[in-house]
Amino acid sequence: MSTEVPARSEATATPTAPHRMPGRESADRKQVTQGRWASMLLLPTLVLLAVVIVYPVINAVTMSFQKDAGLNPVTGFFEQGGFAGIDNYVHWLGQQCNGQACPPGTLGSEFWSAMGTTFFFTIVTVILETVLGFWMAIIMARTFRGRSAIRAAVLVPWSIPTAVTAKLFFFMFAFEGIINKLLGTQILWTGSEWPARWAIIISDVWKTTPFMALLILAGLQLIPDEVYEAAKVDGASAWQRFTQITLPLVKPALMVAILFRTLDVLRMYDLPAIMTGGANNTTTLSILVVDQIREGFNSAGAVSTITFLTVFLVAFIFVRFLGANAVGAATSSGKK
Amino acid sequence: MNTRKYLLPAAVAGVLAISLSACGGGGGGGTSTGGGDASLDGRGPITYVQGKDNSNVIRPTIDKWNAAHPDQKVTLKEQSDQADQQHEDLVQHFQAKSTEYDVVSVDVVWSAEFAAKGYLQPLKDKMALDTAALLPATVKAATYNSTLYAAPVSSDGGILYYRKDLVPTPPKTWDEMMGMCSVAKSNNIGCYAGQFQKYEGLTVNAAEAINTFGGKIVDDSGKATVNSAEAKTGLGKLAEAFKNGNIPAEAITFQEEQGRQAFEDGKLLFLRNWPYVYNLAKTDGSSKVKDTFGIAPLPGQSGPGASSLGGHSAAISAFSKNKATALDFLKFLTDPEQQKFFATQGSLAPVLSSLYTDPALVAKLPYLPVLLTSIQNAVPRPVTPFYPAVTKAIEDNSYAAIKGEKSVDQALTDMQAALQAAGAK
């Protein structure tokens, strides 16, 4: 039942209590004034958000229902396309170009493979980064000499701009690059599908595992030592302590970290764009959007709206999943 | 249940994701050919827009113009050095019908798109430009629907770099070159490479192969005509060379720079590249071929091959108020004196054929006579308002063909269909 939700600062929304006592009333009024003040102070931020976030989204959605300008074959000039209905969406989702299946070599023919590639990258990189990040966080949580130096050093990959990382790995994965030299191989990393995908995954994991590690580390440090000591006294093994104490207690922080990473990697652009240019089945949805912008804004509006809804859906599933657990942990009774 | 609670954070997260992709803005189109007649006679200060002036070529040129025309001064607006960003900046200003930009520098492959969108002032009638002295291919690249829309300012073409210590006379034809690959094999180096990674460079190389053997990607009326026997021969030659190893397998990852490095390392017998490589291969400390390489026109079917064309043109914005001044500035840019300065100062290939034999210039840029042959035989990349989609159709399908993922037949059938879907029908 929704009314059971713990009252937060929403008190201003329901200021009328059935029994009004003199002292209580002045407190209420105070709260109302405070609430007014709060919303007035928040207003500039809200307006700013509306301008930079809400307006572009609405604009993109509106554009996605317009046809792209088409060439008038008689004059040789472009003319406005007019209202398109859901044509742009049919074009992408059905991979239809002018009423037939989009031939290879058009952006339209790549939609579902881009969707698949995006999710492939998301699943693989998030799993790898979570496991490696957890491992790094556990190491960093220990007390040892030079711990702060390690923590700082771990952040270096994260602080390098993605485009720079991509260029670095582009050179390292080149045919004459250092990776082939070190491994003694002659792999064409950016020239065929699976090596290209792995090159991108390796770069992404290198770059963003520190981010995961730090978020998880923050969660680990919230666990009091007493819990571990008590478990030790009870004779729990190291593995039991990990699965029974560390994992459940770090879960909220872990979930937030995974959510952030997932949303981030769903809009992956720089790494594949720079390392492979989207060749060999490494085109992600964001690359598709940017390429389509060059060919026609309105159709790009449609594919970016689809991307938006996809990310939204994933976020929704995550937050719902996450939220249920957070509530369960906090109240630990009643609601299921 | 109260899904609202979950919906809001999810929505915020999603919104953040889209706001990145949604900033493309505005719709296309507009058929207006620009201001009234008054602007055609307009004289006064104008703004010239181009990408970053890395070798300090345009500033001294503009200073010179300004000294001679104190009442019609030119102001330089420098864009970034990224072609995509330059394109975007121009589109934004044109869409807003901005009068701020008067003369703009356009990459040869953009001119048709800008012309078809009504952004550029046609150079005809009162605004006509004398093109007699210009290299024909450069004029063709600036022409859309039989109307000239821009003045060619700089050009570029592919040339063949070869190892003169291993092959004394350069090959004249493709087949002759493939015949010389046994020399490469006995020296244990790769035979031939160009730019075959999937990017604009592949369009350049695939178009050269197709054009060299008489194929046409898009005909003069803008129709896709790539599914022809000639095109099949051309693309087939590239695919075959990849298959039998005359083009080493790693060339599939080559852009200009990787090819240059392999050639300078002595790992290639032949390299197709732009003229910029010449000075680097001569002077780079790491170059092992300083004194042992030569240059020649691209090999063709029976004579020189058909190079793709690079370079920039200058066009007048349809929304400019001072078009008379702008036209004078265009003529000034194509004047032999400025062209010579561009060549010596910025190594930009001139658009005037007469300069390619100028002794002073040839002394400084020894590749000019070879480049002239290349540009005289050059075929512009498809002049089409749908260039981004057209180049994608060429890249994707020729990439599949040279990798052997598709037969050449199938690749050309798909390329034809993709070109038609792009609008070239």
C-alpha cells in the first residue's frame, strides 16, 4: 500500500491534519513557508533542466514524426518532407527502406545488429568489470603500506578521456602494434569480427573497472568490522564470511554501480567509433544515431528515441529491482 | 503498486542518455536560392570560413587582399580541424540562413549536398566564373545539376609510390603491377597496399578501382550505375589481389598513416597514397626508403589509372549580402599568384594546370608532374547530395567483397540497391 511509504519532505503536499492543535499549527505553517522557499530556490534549477533536458527530448520525439527532406528530381533541390506518422519507426524497427528490406550498406539494415551488439557489449563488459572491480575493491579495502598510492593509481585509467583511451588502444591493437609484438601473434585486431569485439571489450574494461572498484569500495567500507569479528568467533570460513556478510551488505552499493555502468555502456560510442569505425559488427546504437544525423535529422530523431526508450526500459527494470531490495533491506518486515 | 517511484529515476537516467543524441537539431531542406538581386551587386566587408589554417596559408593571403581592398575587407573565421565538425558548423549557419558567413570553404564531397539544399549561390550569369584555366576534374566536382556552385581552390590526387631499387621502371597498368609482385615475394615484403580500412579512404580506393576499369558508381544524372561488368572487373581486381596475397592481409586495417609507415619501413613494394607522403618519406628519420623510392601515376587498365579527387572549393553562401565582393574574392583565390603561394607555403595542389610545370614550383614539390597526370585522369567521387549514405553503401559492400565475405557480384548488387535506397535512382 502506497500510503505506508515513510513520510519524507512531502509533508508540504498534505498540510491538513484532522486535528489542529495550536502549537502544531504554527509548526505546520513553518513547514509550508519552508516548502515554498524550497521550491522557489529550486525553480532556477528546474527551469535549467527543462531547457537542457526536457526540451531536446521533446524536440527529438517531434522530429521523429517528420519526414526527412527529399530531393525533388525535377528541380534538383531538397524539399521539406512533411508529416511522416510512424514511418521513421517502421523504417528502423522493420528495417524497411522505401517499402522493401533495406539492402546491406544502408544504416537501416544495421538496426537490429546494432541493438544486439550494444547489448552484447553491455552484458560482457558489465560482468567483467563487476568481477574485476570487486576483486580490486577487496584488495584496496585492506590496510597495507602504500594503500592510498594504489587507490590513486587505480584511478588513472578512469581519468583519461575515452577518446584518448580509444586512440591509445587503436595504436596498441594495430597490426604492427605492441600487443601483437608482445604476444608474438599476427592477429588483425581491428580487421575481423571477434578480435575487434574483444579489443573493444578489453579497452572498456581497462578504462572503467576502476570506477566500479571505487563504488564497490565505498560500499565495503560501510560494513563494520564487528560483524566480521562476530562471524569469526562463530567459526565462519572466509568464503562464508564473503557470501553471508560481504555480499548482502555491499549489495545496495554494488547495484548502484552496476546500474551506472549498464546505462553508460548502453550508449557506448567513442571506443568502437575510433577503434573500428563500426566495422565488423561493432556498430552500436549511438554510432548509428550519429551516422544517421549526417544523413537526415528526422530519421535520426526516431532512432535516438528508440535508443532512449531502450535505455529507459533497462533503467526501469534495474531501478525496480534495486528499489525492491533497498526497501526490503530497510524495513525488513511487512511488504513483500 | 506504486510504479511511479521507480519510473522517475529510470526516466531521469534515460533522459540523460538521450539528451546527448538529440542535439542534432533542426530540419533540413528549403529550396530558396537565396537573397534577391540586390545582394548580387552588394559590396562590402565579407567573412571567409574554413577549417583550421595549420600551415598559415590563408592569413597572409587575406592580408594581401585587405591591403588592396580597404573598403571590402575579408575577415577570417577559422573552424576546427575536424572535417565533420566543419560540416556541422556550416550546416547550422546555413539552416539559420545566417548572413554571417559569406564565402565558405567546402570539401569536394559536400558541394552537391549544399547546392541541393539551396545553401550556395550558383556561379552563373552575372556571377559566372571563368573555368577555362582550371583542371576539368576539379570543376566537375564543384558542379551539380550542370551548374557550377563553387570555385575549386585546392586539389589532390592519389599517386603510386614504388621502390625504384627493386623495380627500375614503375608499372603502367594494374596487371603489370601484379606481375611485379614476384619481386616483392622474393624480397619477402608485401606487394601493394592502399587504404582499405572501412572508412572514407576505402571509398576512395574502391572508386578508383571501379573507375579505372571503366565503371561508374553514379552517372551524370545521379542514377546509380555500379552494377556493371566494368565495375565488376575493377572491384574484382582488388578482391583478387587480397585473395592471392598481392595485397597483404594486414592492409585491411590500413589508413593512410599505417600504409605510409609500412612503406617507410621497407615492407611494401607499391603504395597508393596522397602526395603528402612524399616529403615525409624523404625526410623522416625512421624512413628506410629515403633514396630508394620513386613516384608514378596510379596504374590503370592500359594507361594511367583514374584517381579519386580530393581538395577544397570556395563557395558563396546564398544568404550573403555582398556577393559581388565574394565573387571577386573567389577569383582572387584561384589567381595564379595565390595558387602558387598555397603550393609553396601549404603544399596544396594547385587547380591551375599551368602551375604543375612551373620550374620554381616543381623544384620545391617534385611530385607535381606526376600529380598532374593523376588529377588529369581523376574522376571525382560521386557528386551527389546524398553523399554520406552513398559513401556508406560503397564502403560497406566493397569491404565485404575484399574480405571475401561476399562475392564481387553480390557486393555490387547490394551496392546498387543501397545506392538506390540512399536516393540515387
